[in-house]
Amino acid sequence: MAEKICAVSGMSCGHCAASVTEEVMAVPGVTEVDVDVPAGRVTVRGESVSDDAVRDAIGEAGYEVTEAARSTAA
């Protein structure tokens, strides 16, 4: 399973985390989303997940990816 980590600005509460999680979980291939609000980090796990699709989903939730996704094998 691949893992992508994105730096995201503007998140400040649990509602922010829930909004991001909901949008990113709708991206094809995503199986798990972890949002760390204090660190401003979103970790996405899944197979064949598009970086652009994750960035767009985070944007739909109202937040901005400030650092390109780092991909790692989990």
C-alpha cells in the first residue's frame, strides 16, 4: 500500500479534519486518511492514488496543499 503525506494550511479544528477526510476518502483508490491538525499534515493511504486528485479533494474541503505530496511505500 502506498502512502502520501501532504502539508496543508488553514486547518484548525476537528471540523476541518472531518471535511478533509470526507473529501479525500472519495478519491478513487484511497483506503485511509489521517489528518493531524496541529502539524498541518494529511496522510493518505491506498493504491494508485493520484497526487492531483488528493490536492483537488483537499481544495474542495477549503484548504490548500502547501507542500507537494511525498510518496512512500507503507
